[in-house]
Amino acid sequence: MGKNQDVVEMSTGTTNLVRTLDSVDFLKMDRRTFMKVVGTIGASAFLATYKTEIVDALELAETKLIWLHGSECTGCSESLLNGGNPDIVQALTKLNVNLAFHETVCMQQGIWNDGKLVNTAELNSEILLEELYKEGNYFLVVEGSIPNGPDGSGRYLVIGNKTFKDTLGEAAKNATAVIAVGTCAAYGGITSANSDVAKDTDYRGVAFAKNDKTKGMLQELGIEKPVVNIPGCPAHPDWVLLTLGAVILGKLKLEDLPAALDEYGRPKVFYPPDHTVHENCPRRGYYDRGEFDTEVGGEKCLWKLGCKAPYAHADCGIRRWNGSVSMCTQAGGPCINCVDPGWPDSSRPLYVEREDIGIAGANIDTIAKVAVGAAAVAAGVHAVRRMGKGE
């Protein structure tokens, strides 16, 4: 009798446990908790209860990422590591992504002896890369620009006894697609700024050299691959993770990329052609009233301090940064339009009003006066209506 009661209680307890676990995502459990659950309710019961979820998890095949670093500051990787909802670990886990190679976080070292690679893939990053290239079936993420100089040799950046130009070529050949993260990788960025040595260094993006899509490094190497540009200095974590997620999950198919990207290879959903940072700027109300800061540290519109938000096509004003709580203009810094293909030259001088462009081709002072005038007219109309009602 006692044994039967134990069985009933055990069965009841198992049923209650299963009901409790119905609202739990078992994919988020650590291994110890997972094994306890399976041991408590039994493997058969567990499999029967969570069959659908398990099948879904198994069907999401592992996706490999190779993340290369060219000429850059690693700021985009730092931005990504500081992301949240999801953070980088959650995203990689949920998408079943194997970050097979990331130069900044890899433990391996490139060890050479008499011009030959030494040790194994576990100890030598160069051997690891070569093995990954041969396996193929990976997405290539590039952070940083690629120097073509001097004289087309690419020797302004040599890593592991090999030019980065050659490394990019080897990695791109077997890649499913290429994601250029940051303005440097997308268009050349700050490394390609006009200077006395720009012609010698000849820094380029993966598929563009500034706004010229005929001079990207892949074109120089004669390699054709789908490329998605995620510019920004740095790029927003969401732009990177959500783009990778959309491609990996098949929500954004490679054959549909031309319709999803703008003329500079940017996803329109994050870099809308018909929307600018200015439209959702937290300081927009001051602009509408024609109130402008002329010194750093104020709370008004930053146009006079060189803000480029009126022609920066990005969703920063809606998405925000630092856990979706702030952005450049909100923190007191003028927008420098770091997502533009010609940046930084296209935004120079950075902290000086661009009188030659203005907003929508008009002079900012004229627009401000019109805005103030419109507000006065609106106030006058409201006053007349109140008088007519005898208020």
C-alpha cells in the first residue's frame, strides 16, 4: 500500500513538474539543471513532452562565422560585446552560431619557424584559418578596411606573414556571404580619409571604396560574393546581430538582398532612405522652434555645432544606444553621419555648421524663421478661436 502511494505521489509530482516546466525555455537551462529535469521526469516523458522544441532546436543547424580584422580600432567588436537584448552570448546560442574565428578573442597564436607554420589548429590561428577555409560553408564577417597599397601589394597590413588583402581573398572565396561591419569595412572609413598618403595606402572597403562600388577589394580581387554593409563608427549591436539573425534563419534570403539593401549595400530597415536621424532626434523640438546651441553643453538643437543628423540615414533616433537609452545628440554630441559612404570627408568639418547644404537644400536660418513664424501663426489662430467662443 505504501509503495502504491509512493508511485501515485511520484506520478503526481512528475505531472506537476511537467506543468511547471511548460513555461520554461529548456534551451536556456544550464547542463546541470537540464540533467536534473530529465532524471526527475524520465527521459521518455521529457522527450514526449518537449519533442517539438527539441526538433526545432536540432533543425537549426550550426552556422559558422569567421570574423576577420583589418585596419581598424576594434570598436565595432567592442560595441557588439556591449550589446543587450539580445547580448552576443544569447544571440550566438539561440542562433546556434559557432564563432569559429575572431582574431581578438581567439586563444591561438600565429607561430612560425623558418617560414613554416608550427603546431596545430588548437595552438596556431593561421592553421585554424586554413582549415576553416577548406571546410567552407561559413559566413565571413569583416571588420576594418583593407589596404591595397603600396602599388597594389597590400603590404601596409601584414598579419602572420601574409597581407590582409590575401587573407580576405582566401576567406571570401569559400564564404556563403560577407558581412562588412563598420564604416571602415564597408567603405574604407576613417582610414581612407583624404591625406597626403591616401594614394599610397589605398584603403578600401570590402565592396566599396568610399561611394565607388567598382573599386571595392573584392572587385580588385575578382571575387563575386553577396555583401551586406553594416556601417557606423561603431556599428550598432542590433544592426549586426539582427542582420546575421535574419540571414541565418532564412528570413533574409541571399537572392532577395538587392531588394533589401540600398544603393550602398545597407539594409534599408536600419538605414532607411526616406528617414534621417534628425526626424527622431530628442532635440528636434528645439530645431522646430529655431533654438540652437552655439556652445557645447547646452540642451538645444546642435545644428550650429555641426550636427549632420538631417542627412544621416540611420535609425539611431528610434533604436538608441547603450541599452536603448541614449544616442549621440541626446548625450550632447552632434551627429557626424558616420554611416555615410564618404565619411569622414563627407562630414568635414565635423563640428562646424554646413551652411552650403542645410536641410532639404534650404538654409537652416530660413527654416528656423519659418518654423518660428508658423508657431506664431498657430498661436494667433488659436487666440482668435478662443475670442470667438467668448473665452
